[in-house]
Amino acid sequence: MVQTTQQRKPTRKQAYLDALRGQQNDRLVWAPNFDWWYSINTNRGTVPDPYRGLSCNGIIRAVRATIWRRVGVLQTHVDGVTTTTHQEDGVRTTVTHTPVGDLQTKRVQASDFSNAWFLKEHAVKTLDDLAPLSYLIEATHYEPNYAPAIDTLREVGDDGVVLTCLPPVPYIQFAKTDVGYENAFYLMQDYPERVERIFKLYQDKFLEAYRVAAASPLELISNGDNMDCWTCPPKMFERHAIPYYHGVREIVHAAGKICQGHWCGRAEDLLHLVPDCGLDVIEAITPKPMTELDIEEALDICQGKVVIQGGLPSVLMCHEGGTRDRLRAYLEDLLERVGHRPGFILGMGDNVPANADFHRVAMVSRMVNEYNRTRRPAKVGAAA
């Protein structure tokens, strides 16, 4: 019998997991995120003919890219709290009733083709609203609900990675979602002890969620920070994000999982803090021309300690952002500079837009696959 010593090519899943761990292999992973595009265009009936009728994963397979699929693993229970919702004229009002007071939010529906809902009125408006917010946090409990993850893992198979997205840094939850940044900054300055207590309540509760998720069958545990250095500048990042990330990392690593942060905003002023921040991966990194960040410089700063996923600005996927030739030139330059560099995964910064020229996603796939076929990385340890 003839023996062969040829090493089997890793599956897309294994290549992706290796890359997430910063381990070099001979394949640049291209993991596009177009959930938003898929949702909007499926509802509108505007998915292009080659992909019409396919699932989101089916389209990723069709363009020969790697699947990046989010799924929930938690069931949330809130004791002693009820909600009522009223919708009229494109405004959805939700009132959360607690034993110590009510919280009201309003969401408004966009008038464009997306029909998306966005938060217009935050729950916390005055100091008095901190009491029901505290009650709501403490009354929330998380239990495992792994069935969707198991089903999704089975469907994705060896074609990619399945992850879950969990609560953000408590400061971001408070300032972005609960209060709104302007009002949050006043509350943080005027009533620091009250606000810090809420941060502590959130941290304890969120880490509870990470413990449940870490016991799931998923290899990748992410968060919903949408990190941005304009709303979380370096000093606030050091104070609020780094201790939280290290707490998350301790839980996730103890279970043998990978710890990822969703960083779709401006990250350039935070990069010097990334190598020791506690995360394994920062994902959805958005470069020039949408921010001031350069991917090659970012990889230099991260020193291989933290993997970067992203690098493809969303604007270049749209006619408004330029021609297909402009996208091609951008990607050729990016591949030449960092294509097989350890610690880099090609992804969107942050998402393929709903109005994208979707054929550009297939074009990126062709370019990446050709690059992987014709180029080989330098040996590990060689100069980048």
C-alpha cells in the first residue's frame, strides 16, 4: 500500500479557530457578517437571483467564505417585573413596572426601506429612576438554553464558527442603553456612588451570564460593546472596561473558550491598551476611510497578543462608497500588507450594509480564495 505524508487541509472551522487563537496556517480566513443585509433584503424580496431562497449560511457557502454565526444560549427571567407595550404612529412605548417604580422607553420606526426600530427615549431620565433600574438588574436571572446553539452547530458543521453575544461593559450598558450618554455623564459626576453601585450590580449579574454561556458547547464567547473611543475614551476604558474584561476572561478561559469583544466603532485611540486588556480577539474592527485606524499599524500595536478580525470598511461594499475597482484596489493592498499575518482575520467593519452591492461580497471571496491558492505565508517567526 502506498503511504502518503501529505497533511490534510484544515476545515474552514478549524482554520478559523486556529486564527482566533493567533495560530498561523496557510489560509486567510474571510468571515463576512451580513445578517442585517440578509434580514432587510429577504423581507423586501431584493436578494439577488443567484442567492434567492438560500439561508444566510447557504449564501456564505455559495460565495465560498467562512460562516460567522451568532446564537443565543441564555434564557432570561425577571422576578416581580411586568411590562406593557403600546404602539401607535410608528412609536412603540414600553413601560416596565417594578415594585419601586416604573421605567419607560420609546422606540421610533425609521421611515426608510429598513423599517428599523431605534431607541428614542431611554429608561432612566432622573435620579429617581435609578431605584427601579437597580431593582430590574437584581431581579434578572440567567439560565442555560443550549438547544439553539446545538442545532446551529449541527447546521454550520465544519463550515465556520458559532458564537454567542453577551452583555457589554457595565458602563456602556448604562450610558448607551439605559440612560443615554449625555445624561449618564451628568449622573456619573453628580452621584458617583449611586452610579458605581449600579455598575457593580451589572458586573455581578453579567458575569453570571458569562458563567452560564461558558458551560455551553460554543467555542467563542463575545460581547455587545460596540466599543468606540469617542464614547469610551482611554481613561474610562482603563477604569471600566479592562477590569471587566479580565473578569470575563477568567470565566471564559477556565472553560477553554475564546474571549472576544465586538469593537465596531473608532478604536484607534484604544489600541495601545489592547494587548493586555483581557480579550483574545477584537472583532468588527473598522479601518480607514471610516475611522483613523490602519490595520497594519493596529497589528503592530497588538503584538500578536490579541487577534484582529475586520479590516473591510462597510462603505466600500456600497455604490455610494465607490466603484468595485476601488474595493478591488483596497483589498489588493490589504492582502499584500497583512494577508497571511498571524493575528489577522478578514471580516467586515462592521456589517455588510442593507443597501450594499452584494456581488462585492462574492468578489472579495474570489480574491481571498485566489490569494490563498497562490500565496503561501512566511514561516512562523519570520518577519511580517
